[in-house]
Amino acid sequence: MCLGVPARVIRVEDNEALVAVGSVEYKASLLLLEDIKEGDYIILHAGFAIEKVDPVEAGETLKLFLEIEKDFPE
Amino acid sequence: MKYVDEYRDRELIETVSQEIKKISKKNISVMEVCGGHTMAIHRFALNTMLPDTIRLLSGPGCPVCVSSQSFIDTAVEYSKISGMIIATYGDLIRVPGSHSSLEKEKSNGSDIRIIYSVLEGLEIARANPERTVIFPGIGFETTSPATAATVIKAKRENISNFFVLSAHKIMPPVMKALVEDGVRLNGFIAPGHVSAITGSVIYNDLASRYGLSVVISGFEPLDIMQSILMLVRQIEAAHPQVEIQYKRVVNKEGNKIAQELVNHVFRTCNDDWRGLGMITSSGLSLCDEFAEFNPKRHFRINVPETIEPKGCICGNILRGMKTPPDCKNFAKECTPMNPMGACMVSSEGTCATYYKYRN
């Protein structure tokens, strides 16, 4: 019950969004988040969008991994 | 899938593993608090990619597992009231109570409905005004805001047949209780989605007062390996602090809207944890303004004396003192099909995870 997954926002209507996890669509309540728009990624947890995924920070984290790899090419 | 596949890159995971092996010198124990982390560690066999110096312990972060026996017994008794509907998250129905479970009561004719979101519970109440709906509120900081938002919605819309049996819990007190209880730890892999709500600040005194390293981690294998690397770096440098690995979702302050909803609807209370007992200020109960949603105000039930399952070591497993194979019932009398203890029920439970990936 407790697993949160990243989901893409397809459509926003009032306090609810239609979101996609891979090819499966779910409703996500937006009662806990503001300023969500189509194309955003949110963390879906028990039917609620609990936080937005920050694309800039996501890229930064991946860059860190690639830096480690550069240091240790073997 | 975006934000999933790129964090499962085998080569990158191996690279981080090599880096950990290179810098890890001290023998250390770190606890992953969240059941979601336990699942990912075993699913991707991350424990096999760490040096012998690092011991991973599983903690009390599965909400179904830590729900007390008496809480299950209470929900079971409510389910027997004529006209009652119990609207619950799915995992809870199979958790054995002292004498029964919600699943058994369902087969005895009680109206027990599995919901994915607490808002569905409210809709059931709205659609059945002559009936009564109780939602057993379980979970940590990730689910309590959803319950709070739903209670406020019920109040605003004058829905008077919806109730919340709250066993919501908060994370930092149990993390401190474990350490004070003598569980030897150097650091925590802290729960990513709890922290998305609370922000990283809730762990500050674990670092400053308890000298523990804390890294808030995402749930993909690369996230967890990087978090372990960050913990090892902190511990090797003897510089405990709170760091965020899961920066794409977590920041220092957290989700203010969710925090305000919880503060508005709930107040902290002492709470009973399975296997761990009563922990001061570790739970949430409805505050006076929302007391009308507490089923205890409206229905009288007699909850029989709690009987803990014999030979079950869930308590020590939830504290990270034992692992599932240490239990004589594990994979014998106790299996996911026929669970004796709560840790075998939920897919995020430590025993269920060990069972699934035991080979």
C-alpha cells in the first residue's frame, strides 16, 4: 500500500489529475499539491500526488553517477 | 519508464558498488527504515554487491507490519456491527489479529471493501447514507496527509457517516526509540516519500544528538547504492549529518500544504507499535475539532484481550535485531499464503520480501 511511484500528468481537472504510470492510467488527488500541469511528473502514493518530481535535480543525480563512472573506468 | 529505468542501469550500479568497496574500511551497520527500500534491496540483490564491512538491517517502516494486534482486534470488532462498512487499504485485511482478521470477518459476512485511496472510502459513505463507513487509518507521514485532507472534505461536505480509526504513525520517534533501545547502528537510509512530506529537517537531531549518519534515499537500485556510498563516506570521515540523495523529490522543508493539513486535523499521541510497544508521541489521533470523526465517540465495542502469535519474532525483526531466517516459523508455518505475523502479510514486509527473494 505504501509504495510511491513516479507518474506523468496527462490532464488536470480541479483537484484531480489523470496520470500515467507506464501505460496504466490512474486518478491522482491534487489536494496536497499546487500548480500541477500536464506533462509534470508527480509521486503517486495511495491515490494522492504527494510531491512533484524535479527534472533538474533528477538530471543532477544522474550526472553524479556518471562522474563516479568516469573516475573508475574499469 | 522515465525516472525509473535510468536508475536501474546495471553498469552504473556496479560502478557505485566498486566505489563503496574501495572506500569502506570500518565495520558498520545501517538500517533501511522503509519497506520499499527493503524490497528494492532484495529484488535487485544489492546486498550481494556490498563489501563484508557493511551490514544492512531492515527497520520498522512497513505500516501494515507495525500496526498493533489490538488495532486489528478493534477493527475486527467494528466490522461486526450491523450495517457497518470497513473501507481499508488492501494489505490490512490479511493481518491476523488475536482471534480473527478482517479477511475472516469478510468471509463471515461483514462488509469489508478494499480501497486504493481514502477518498474512495468517503465516496462509499456518500453513496450509502444509511450505512456507516470506518476507514482504518494506517501509515506514516505519507498517508496521514491524505487522511487529513479527506476528513476536512467530509466535514465541509457534511458527510456524517464516515469515520477514521487512526493508527497513523510518525517516523522520527521510532527511529530514536530503536537506538535508545540498544540497536547498534551507524546510520539510516531514511525513507524518501515520508521525507517528501516532512522535509529533511526532521532527522537533524538524529545526527546532532545521536551521532548518526542519515541519507534520505530514493527507491531505485542506483538511488539506494548511492545512498549507501554517501553513508559510508560520512561514517568513514566520522562526520554524521543529514544528506538528501533523493533530491528530485525531497527538499529541506517538505510539502507545506500536507504538513498544515496534518497539523490541523491530528495531534500527536503515544502509540502502540507491534513488537516495539508503546512509544511516546509516535502516533496521530484526531484533534478535538475533528473528534466527531472518531468512531469511538459513536460506537461501543468490546475488544477481547490481545493474544500475540506464539513463536513469532516480528518484534525483533522490526527492530533489526533478527532477520527472517532466524525465525523458526519462517517459510514453514508462516508464508505469504498463510501468514502468522504481520511482517509476512504486506508485500513490503521484511519477511514477505525475504520469502519472495529467498533463492
